[in-house]
Amino acid sequence: MRNKRRRPLYKRTVLLLAALLLVLPPVACMAAEGPEEKDGLSGYGKLSVQGTRLCAEDGSPIVLRGISSHGLAWFPEYISYPSLKTLREYGANVFRVAVYPAQNDGYLEEPELNRKLLYAAIENALAADMYVIVDWHVLQDKNPLKHKDKAKEFFKDIAERYRQEPGILYEICNEPNGSTSYADIKQYAKEVIPVIRKYAADAVVLVGTPKFCTTLEDAIKDPLPFENIMYTYHYYSDVSDCRYARSQITKALDNGIPVFASEWGYKVESKTLNRDTESLDLFLDFLEERGISWVNWALSNKKESYSFISSKSKALSGWTEEELTPSGKYVVARLKERPDASAASKAQEEGYS
């Protein structure tokens, strides 16, 4: 669902320049009061993991909520400062930057292009007072061990460059899948995390889990021997089971395993719309209740249900309500409302727990 045909080199070069240099003021966007100043990097400061909670510099538990980029080389026009400032105005306080290792125009094929785009995304998100998740977006490559050495090179470069920056989180493997075992992930993490720690000693690291980040059982039984790490869980309204997801995360938390929902998606299908929306509501309410941070997939105008921006929109920032997809409108509503979750009792009544 995340493939995209390769753009000609000259087009990619033009888009790169646009992403790096675009400073046009945004057009009138959806009415928003804007986030509270304390609800971002300037307010929370350096993050840490205490028990199962993500915490601000003063030790108070906090929640990050935001959106992920799509592939950097495919949609670089949405990593400009005006684009990310618009997300911040909606209420997002984290931006996840997806760097694909092994797909068209990914890091292995275009390392210099991807590094420049990544730097631009990081700088623009930090300037917008948002945290940044640097995501090594393992997907088609399935097993993170396949390109372990390149991952170590990649994270060394980022951690060394941003060693003094409190706003960076490191997601070391997006969605391990196929025959990838937790033992593979653990072996990979035990080599990659020390590379990050050499330069960013206390940075929060997010670790993917097997089966596209949908099972936490092995992490519960055999957690990694590092501090300030969290394990990721991914949820998609059309394929995920709400009851199972809640059960997995609850079991992890009950066993002292911190969880970060680093990717979720909303697929609007007319035949299952009510059911999908209801289960997603319950899942996100559950995350709110348990104080779990989340990131939505994805900031692009790709013609698919998961996209934040309508494929008909040409705007690069300041999107009107009409320029957002149903998923985009749903995300903005969640960012603005900060719902008062009552997921436990509601889930029992509806049969999801």
C-alpha cells in the first residue's frame, strides 16, 4: 500500500529544491486555536522513558501525537516548514520521517538525496516546535538484518549530527515482517542501539516488533537490555483487530513494557465504514486512556484512503477542510479534541475487550 512509481531525476531534483527552499506563507486553513506552547518541544524538553510512560524533562508523563511523512523521495513537497507548521497548528507535536532503505529512490539507491531530505524535514519540524522520529522504514526488505550495516551507517550519521538535540527519537526498524523473528530483531537492535548511544546517550529509541509490529509477546518475555526504549505497535482500521491490539498492549504495559503506536491508518470503506470508525475510535480512546503516544500514516496526497491530503489538492500547506481526505479530517479532529477517553468501560459494553 506504500509503493510509488519512481519519478524522473529532474522532477525529483526540482521537488528537493522546493522542499528545502519553500517559504511561502500558508493559505487560509481550517480554523484552529493552535496548540498550547507547553505541548511541544519547547515545553517538554528532553524526553525519557520512566516505567511504561514517555516523560518530559521534568519527569511528568506526556503524550506525543502526530503524523508520519510518506517516502521522502516520493513526497518531499510536504516536508517544508509551512507544511509542518500547519500540522503544529492542528495540534501535532511530533513528526515521523520515513526513510525507506530498499524501495525506489530509497536510502540504498539514493543516500545523498535521502540524507538532504531528512535533514530538511528534521530542521523544519524542530523549527515548528515538534519532536522528530527518524524512522528507518523497513518494509519490503522484511528483515532489518538484511541491511544492518547500512542502518548502522545511517544512524551513526544522524546521531552524531544531532547529538545535542533533545527533539530527536530514533525508530530503528519500521515493520519487521515475513519470517523475521524477534530473535532477529533483538540481534539487530543490540548492534544498532549502541551506535546511537555512542553519540546520543539518552535518546529515546523505538524498536519494531514482529508481524508488521502487531505482536508484543516476545518483547514481554525477553526485553532488550537498554534504558529509554519503547516497542512499537501498528494499527490499521481495515485489517487490525481492536480486541487483540488492546489485549497485546495491555499485557505489555502490565509487564512493564513501554509501547509507542508509531503508525496507524484509517481506511474509509463504505461497506465497513461504521465498524472501522467505531473500532478505531475505541483503539485511539484506549491509547489516550493509557497515555500512549501515536502517529498517523501519512502526510501525502497519494490517491489512497490512508492519505492525509486529498489527491485533488495542490496546496502544500494551510489545507482547508475540503482539501483533506476523510482520514485527514478524522486525524485533525483527534488532534484538536484530545478526547476524554473512557475506553475501558466503553470497550466492555461494545465487546472489544
